[in-house]
Amino acid sequence: MRLRNTVAAGLGALTLLLTVSTPANAATGTLEYKLRDTANMKKLELKITDPEEGKCYTVPGNGRDRGYYAYNGTDASATVYYGFNCEGATRKIAPGKTGVDRGGHWYFGSVIFWKV
């Protein structure tokens, strides 16, 4: 009986060590967006995958470049900010939706995710 308990405990511990999981406060999925790189005159397609809830993600670049045409493929609501460091005017993008206006693009410098 004692050997069976020891083996069961060992297998349980091994299972815990081998289990890789997403943190409870992380969104699942990918936010896809485009970025115009003004320094190199290129249009880039970028992604944020499995973002951490409540963390501010600033678009890469030289401080002038902003993201546009964002598709929220995550299971969390995305709030995009015109400014960097999650400051300035905002717009929400629901899961499965695109952050684009009828008349054109809405530019953003940063984004934060919140579980719905």
C-alpha cells in the first residue's frame, strides 16, 4: 500500500512538472495588425499572440509609427490607444472583430487586453 501511494504521488508530481499551461490572466489567440515603418518605407504585418491581460503593448517602431487595421483574434476585448504607453484616445475591438472605420483606418500606438 505504501509503495502504491509513493508511486501515485511521484506520477502526480511528474504530471504537474510536465504540464504547460497558459496563465489564467492571459488571453488566447492573436491580434493581427499592420504597421507602416516610416524609417524603411515598408508596410509590416505584425502579431501579438496570447497577450497578458492588463499589460500595455506598445507598437514597435521609431516613436512615430502607428498600427492600423487590427483584427482581434483573441478571446479578450482589446482597447487600442492612439498614443503610446496606453495613453490618449481609445477604441475597443471586440473578439473576432476588426478595428477599422468605414472611411479608412484608425491608427494606434498601443493596446491593452481585458477578458470579456
